[in-house]
Amino acid sequence: MATDERRVQGLRPDTEVMTRQRLPYFVGISGQTVGAQGLSMHLVVIPPGGRAEPHLHIGYETGIYVLEGCVLTRWGASLENEIVSEAGEFLFIPPGVPHEAINLSASEAARAIVARNDPAEQDRVEPYVVSPTSGAAG
């Protein structure tokens, strides 16, 4: 009889990793950690005054729940759109939308849970360069 490899697993991420977005993550659920096939879920910490590099995600959605802090997300072809997310709020980012996250506090870290429908999402993070003629700063 074949052994059922599926099992419920718990884990506590204790190692910080630097992502392609240039933000520290504590990796939770992923293909690598628990054998997930369609999900990743991590804790991201944006240091005081910190920001992600502009980037986009190829082929997967991102859901974010802000635990602490206040984060400005700039998005769009020229990063011309803005939305502010505070503790207790969710944020949805569709696949392929250029964006960057900025911690609005100079003294407190922002923390959020990030969930994606890809178990190895860092493999499909692409840097995004804003054209100098686009009018976006930064």
C-alpha cells in the first residue's frame, strides 16, 4: 500500500532572507519549506523608512495583510498611483502590475503577511525600471 505523503505541518520562521524586492522576509509556507503546490505565505518586514525596489510578479496574485505600520504602495506603469495600507487592512496586487512598497514611518518597522498563489514566487519576481520620461520619482 502506498504511503500518503500529505501531512499537516507547523513551522516558525526564524531566519531572515533578503528577497529580490530588497526586503527582508521570514519564509513560512512555500514549496521548499512544506511542499506547497499552489501557495506561499511569508512575513515581510519593511524597516523604518525602508522601501522595496520597484518590481512586478509574473503570473501570480499577491494578497497582503498589514499587521503593524503604515505602508504606501506606488503602482502602475510610471508608479503614478498610490494607496496607503495600515494595520488591519488587506491589499491585493494583480499579476504583472509594477509596484513598490514604502514604509511611511522613520522610526517603526512595518510588518505584513504576504500570501501568493505560487509556491516558489521569488523565482518569478522581475525588477521594474521606471523610465525617466514617465514622470515618476524615484
